[in-house]
Amino acid sequence: RQLAKIFDVSLRATVPEETDVEPLVAACAGNFGDYQCNNAMGLWSKIKGKGSQFRGPPSVGQAIMKNLPPSEIIESSSVAGPGFVNVVISKNWIAKSIQKMLTDGIETWSPRLPIKRAVVDFSSPNIAKEMHVGHLRSTIIGDTLARMLEFSNVDVLRRNHVGDWGTQFGMLIEFLFERFPNWEEVTETAIGDLQTFYKASKQRFDSDPAFKERAQQAVVLLQGGEAKYRKAWAQICEISRNEFNRVYERLGVELEEKGESFYNPYIPNVIKELTDKGLVEESQGARVIFIDGINIPLIVVKSDGGFNYASTDLAAIWYRLNEEKAEWIIYVTDVGQQQHFDMVFRACKRAGWLPLEDNKYPKTTHVGFGLVLGEDGKRFRTRNTEVVRLVDLLDEAKNRSKAALIEREKAAEWTEAELEQIAEAVGYGAVKYADLKNNRLTNYTFNFDQMLNDKGNTAVYLLYAHARICSIIRKSGKDIEELKKTGTIVLEHEDERVLGLHLLQFAEVAEEACTNLLPNVLCEYLYNLSEIFTKKFYSNCQVVGSAQETSRLLLCEATGTVMRQCFHLLGIVPVYKI
Ligand code: ARG
């Protein structure tokens, strides 16, 4: 950020006549420097032939370098190839910046976004249907995106858009009445499993016309607000909600439910507005919105006059923009729903609710993700059952990590409560990290052995690395809070400098991950950080007992602080000993 400002000053001085040039500055891994400014070639093609004083990209590069204002950030600079301006960052400045972060807090390195409030619509399972691994992915990814925005000082409304409305409720309610004459007292334990209940009621619906008719009648009564039907509906929702909450609780995910039913009262006015604006047309008895270039229309009122998924989403956007004043609305679902969201968003643009340009706020973004596959390469399923119960899955992750922990000698020193807590942090952390480290658009293979391996790119490996850093600090016997006040960081050894520079880059990476909604960028950064710490710094720079002990302990603490912030953003609970 600060380097870009410095280059901006230089660009203004180099080509005062070109006013719309943005500095292109990026970290580079070469031997020439830490950062590179790549403006020379582009600039040359703009100015050549206009009687310019320059003779080609290298001479533009030279001028950019010469015009760099004096700055404590830059140690040295050079021009390479066709005008790339390389800069080496000053060691003292790196050290000072890290020291400042340690005193003022990691928040001083948080991303800056030009918005105040966002909605993240995630998890969003359907009542009485299965909450499947796709919803688990949405829950994990959505929680991380919400955390990243919160870290950027954005007020985030975490929305669980549960599927709690629709025709299936007629069938479920009728089935509840039939199965349980005392339905008002019925609880989760009596029904057992709502998914099985759903299947049984569907079977009844498909095989008995009389039942089917009653179910259809029930929908009308429910939607008309009939008390008895409302009550039965609320009861079914409550049972589902309890099951969802158990998953959220384990994952440490907070969500506020505003299900599809919530937006129902807003739909008629929204459809009216869209109709008045000329967007809605009649097609085969339904009312639809046609979108350029897409051969199927967006159905907003079904031919039977009922509303659907799309009508609800239009009303939800209206509500989020106008009532909740959200400037960025983010939807986390599988890629299969991409077209749905594309059509909904484009309808909103046509209605003038959203600006046409994608880089302007308020904006909406669909964050799609790929499938979860089993080791056989097919859609993830457990051995016996057709569906994977998420709670069982999380239990297994925890039990496996517990078993692995018990094998470690140190575990003998832990209390039972500590063991439980560490097993949970490692087990659930492993499930989350395995999901987040991939580019979210790709399918990913769910494999316990892989995600719990303590040597690969896994949460386990990262949590161990963090615990080791904490143990170095503990072993020194020094009061780290005191050292933060009195000690100074000095970067002498090359590996200290490499570590320091990487720590500093956290701010850039967090900003990139947040603006582009890519948690995997953060995972990659975190993995590299622990590699640099372990394989470079810690292998080559003795900490405890060395002449540079204070400075190196502060570097350990800074690494721990950045790692903990990454863990926090990824929804992983750090462990301090292992
Ligand atoms: N309930 C939907 C599903 O399970 C996801 C809802 C996503 N959010 C939305 N506003 N449409 O596929």
C-alpha cells in the first residue's frame, strides 16, 4: 500500500502529462528485489511517438527509479530487463513495522474496504431435507468470508436463508397430523430423524391420492395463516433447527436465521415494482423475466400463482438493500446455482437496484464451490447410509484426532478436558482447512487420513507449528509482554529478514483474500509462513540462549500473532501446546 503511494509520486514526476496511470506494484520472488513496479512497458506504448524524451521502456524505468522520492521504506532500487523497477525493502523499516504491530495490535494490518455493511448468505439448509456436505462447505466458506469482512471493520449480517417455505410443508404437516394425533407434544426424539420422516411422507404423498389432496389443501391453509397449520409448521422447523444448531455449535459458527418464509410478505410488492418497470412478461401461464443471452427465463410467479425460490431471492435482495442497507451481498452455494444467481442479479440491475458496473457498490456476488467427493471420486457418501450425517462426520474427525493425540507422549501430562479441547480444535480445524485450502471452485476429495496427516499441508501441521512457537517462548522464561515494551527487533540474518518480510505481507494477502473472497489465498500464506519459520528461521537462527534472544523472541511472537489471526479468519481454534 505504502510502496504504491511512493511509486505514484514517481510516476507523476516521470510522466506528468499522463494522469490516469495506476502504479502496478507487486511482490516478486527473484534475486533482484522484494517488489517490482511494472509500469514502464505500458507507459512506453502510451507515450511513444508523442515526441517523448524517452527512448524505450528501459529509459522509462530508469526515470521512474530516479524519481522515487526519498523514503525510509526502500533500501535500494535497480532497473532490470525492459524497465522493471525492483526495490529492496529496508530491513530497519521491516523491523520497525513488525514492532509497531506487536504494540498496536494486528488490527492495524487489517484490510480496508469502502463499505460499512455486508450480508453473507450462507449455510442455508432446507428444513426437513438433509443438511448435506454441500451445506457443510457453504457453512465453512461462508463463516470464513464473514470473518474476513469483520476483520476489515465491515458490519456483517450473517444470514441463514433456510428453506422453510414451499409446497413440501403441506405434505409434512398432513403426515405429522396422521402419524402423531398428539402432534402438539411431539418432539425430535419421537420423530427420530426428520429426513426419514420426509421420505416417508413423500412416499405417502406419491401413493395415496386422498393424502395428496389433503396435503395440497394444507399448503393453502398454511399460507393463509391458519393457526393450527402455522403451529405445526413452526414445530417442524424447530426440530430441524435443533439439528442444524448442533452442527453450528461444534464448528463455532454463528448465524442468524432469516429463512425464506421471512421474505414472503415482501414478494407481492417487489413483483409489482418489477412489473411496473416492465421487466415481467407472461409466458406459458407463468410470469417471467427474460435475461439477454440466457435461453430460459427467470420464473417469478408460477403458473398456479404461487411464488418460488427466485421470487423469494428477489424480495430478499430488495430487503437487504433497502431495509438492511447492505452494500455487498454475498451468496455461498454450490456452483450449480450460478445461473440462478446470475439471472437474479441481472434482473436487479435492470430494475436499477444495482449499478451496472461490477466494480461499484452496492454489489452482489455469488461465491460458488465445487462438489465434495469421496475417495472413489464419486459424490461423497458414507459406507452404509446414503447421506452423510454431518454431526457424525465431525465426531469422527474429533475421535480420530484424539486417538492420534493420545499416541503422543506429552498427552499423558494433559487433563481430560485439555485433551478434549485440543482434539476438537485439531479435528474440526482439519475438516475446515481441508476445505478452505483448495480453490473453492474445484471439487475436493474428503479424506480423513489426508486431512489429519501432521506432515502435509494440513491444519494439524499448522497447529503444531504454532504450538511449537508458543513453547519456544515459554521455555525462554521471559515475559513476552514486557519484552514487547522494552525489546527491539533487529533483522541481521538473511532468514530473519525473509521471515520479517513475509510477516509484513500478511496485510496485502488479507486484503487480496478479502476483496476477491478467496480463503485459499490466506491458507497458502499461512502454510508458507510456517514453512519459512520452521525450515529457514528456526533451523538457522538459534533463539533461546543466543545473543539475539530478545529480538528473536519478538519475531517468534510476531509469527505467532499473525498465525493466530490467520487461524481466527479460517475459523480454526489455535492450540498452545501439543
Ligand atoms: N436452501 C438452498 C439450498 O439448499 C440454499 C439457499 C441459498 N441462499 C439463497 N438466498 N438462495 O440449496
